[in-house]
Amino acid sequence: MKKHLKRIAASVSAICLAASFCSSMTASAALGFWPKTVMTKSSDMWNSYRNTTIHLDYCTSKDDYQDYLYTPGRNIRVVSVSHPNRYTISANKNDVQKLYGSDYNKSQAEQCAMYNAEQTYDFLQNNGYNLGIQLYVAVNPYTTYTIDGSDGQRESAWGETDTVYFGMGSNNPNKENAVTFLGSASDVVTHEIMHLVTDKELGWSSYGNNTPERNALMEAYSDILAELADSRNDWKIGSTLFLHNSSTKNYCLRNIANPAATNNPVSPDENYCTTYQQFTAYVNANPYANNHAAVGSTVISHAAYLMHDMGFSNQTLAKIWLTSLSKYNKSTAANATFSDCKDAFFDAAVEVLGQTGNRYYMAQVFTLMEAFDEVGVY
Ligand SMILES: [Zn+2]
């Protein structure tokens, strides 16, 4: 969904409103936002979007004994989108959706998005990264503009400061590129949450006037962690979204295992790059194209796929990629290059693999680095 991911990033604010709440995830910090005393609950419930039973954590307020989609331990809340214009949109943080308080499709979507956000939170936590913010998950039913027959927000997902937004899916399910609820795809949810992470850690919050390489890196980190966290682990982004998908169409937003073979019905003619040389040639030939981030991201995300293909576990790779965020030079991160990414990854790999006790860990590090050679990043 190149177009939508572009629009997503273009609107992201550079201001981290969550910064003042980042210090802890304790109950008292949460209570500052949530003036209710709650009982944490969980249950197994059927979800129509995932077509399976999900185990969902949520809570009940002792004030009104209503169920709310909020988990104090993770500080995640599902909120309603209160304004149809995405450019002035704000999640209404006083209007938390009640668990059973809305129409069936929307309540199913909210439960599904909550479940996926909890899964992402736990994956990051289990691999050494504490999200450290009050995370708002907004389910967005609005369609505010139409471009090329697009359903706009309903077909989009994006992350902004402390909130991830997920559209309810195409109004017209018959068109070839119709999508279902964006928050139903585990990898899309992780992708958007990772935008909040790279914003928080490196200030990568919008495309703006930043270089094509830095913008591509921002997309790549979101895609890489999305696949490492995804139990499907098919190295395709959004492959569960398209209503008309089939074994022969193989629709997805990006095919990381084989970027050139991406079959994205939203932008069928896109040339997703596999090597740095392909990307620089594309940028030089199309300096004003607005798809640099999307088509360049696959250079780095494909390197991550190659590392997976070498037999390294998702957990090991996730720890290294997440640790690499702390290895960039903060003063130059605003225009980080693919080469900077390689250096940060190297430092992170030495640290993470060095802690395993494997006496041959440096050999493992150099094996991993071969993936950067394969995509032409030196
Ligand atoms: Zn993105």
C-alpha cells in the first residue's frame, strides 16, 4: 500500500507528545491518564477478523463496572477517532470505547486491533525493548477524501506520536484492490507501532525534507520488525489484507523475500529495489518521485530476510535490530544512510551475540554482515 504509507508518513508530527509519559508503565502512571480504578481481566473470545479465538487482556472499571479495552500492564488503550478530517484528527482520549458498546464490526475491529497491539508490545518486551509510552490504538471508520477511487483513511494505517490508526477497510469490497480492516493484519500493526519507536529513538517522524535513504530506513525498520514479530513470517507485508487475494495473485504491499516480485494491486507497476545500486539509480532518474521510501526500504528489509534465511532466529534478529536503534550517531541520525545502518547493526550484533556466551560469536557477526554485502551496502 505504497500510496497510503506515503500519506501516512507525510502527516506524521515531529513532536513526541508522549515524551513526558515515557518514564514508566506503572499503574500509578497509568492512573494519571485513567482516573478509574480497574480490575485487569482476560478472556478467550471469537474474533471475526482473525477468524479464530483470541486471548484478550482488558479491564473493568470499578467506578462503573463496565469493560474497557485497556491493559494497565502494557498501557495500551483503544480509543475512538473523533473527527473525520485526518489532518485535524485527534483520538478522543476521554472517550474510550467500551468493550461491547459499539456496533458488531467496529467492536470486533477494536478487539482485534487491541489483540494485535498487545502481541506487538509483548514481542518487543520479550526481545529487550520496552515501548515505554501510553499507546493509543485508534480504529478509524472515516472516509474523508477520494484519490483515484481510493477510500482514503478507510484503506490506510499510520502512526503518529503516541497513536496508531487503522482504517476499517474498503467501502467497495468488489474492486480488485479492496482491503479488509487494516488493524486485522499483525504485521501492519507492528509496522505502525515501529514508526512510534523509530520516532522516539531517532526522531524519524516524517519524510519531510529528509534524504531518500533515511526515509527508506524508516520504512525498513517498520517492515523488518513487522515480519520478525509476525507468526505467519511469510516475509510479505500485508498479505492478509486483500479481499481478492488467492494463491495465484499473491497480493501484498511488499514482498521482502523477493522485492521485484511484489504484487501490490494498489500500485502494480512499482519497482521495489533489491540492491543499493538499483535504488540510487532509481533516485537519480526520478529525483522528485514520492515513493523513494517505499521502493528503497526493500533493500534493507531484504538484507534482514537474508539473515533470517541464514538460520538465525527471529528473536535473535529482533534483539539485534532493536538494539541497533541505540547505535546510531544521534547528531546525524536525521539523515542516516544505509551505510550508517550497516555500522549500527554491526555494533548491535557484536553486543547481542557477545552476550550469548558463544565463543565463535564474531564469526556469526561476520556471517550476518554478508547480507549487507549481498544488497550492495558497504
Ligand atoms: Zn510505514
